[in-house]
Amino acid sequence: MERVKKSIGKRFMGFQTKMYRKIKCKQGGEGYVDSGIKILMAVVIGALVLAGIYALWGDTIMPTLKTRIQDMFNYKG
């Protein structure tokens, strides 16, 4: 029984050591250029969305709102 416990213990410790080495020595990953490109993409997409909302607000919503307010104050009931 003791041999089985020792064998399992050694295998588990060996597995732990292998996993630690794989994680520690991993060469891949995200670099500064990748992060910079992601941030730049987010800024550009955000600017496009804001420009679209601003265009929609100025051309569609504001004239309608202006005429409704004028009609409300020019009410001749």
C-alpha cells in the first residue's frame, strides 16, 4: 500500500512540475503592439459610432423636436 501511495505521489509531483514549467516557460502571448492595435481599433470604432449618432441627432431628431416645440408654443386653441 505504501508503494502505491509513493508512486501516485511521485507521478502527481512530476505532473505538477511539468505544468509549472509549461506555464512559466510559455513564450507566446500578447505584446505591446497587439494591445496598441486593440486600443486603436476601439477608439476608431467609438469615434465612428459617435459620429453616426451626432449625424442622426442633427439631421433627424433636432428638426422634428424644433417644430414640435414651436407648434406647442404657437397653439391657438
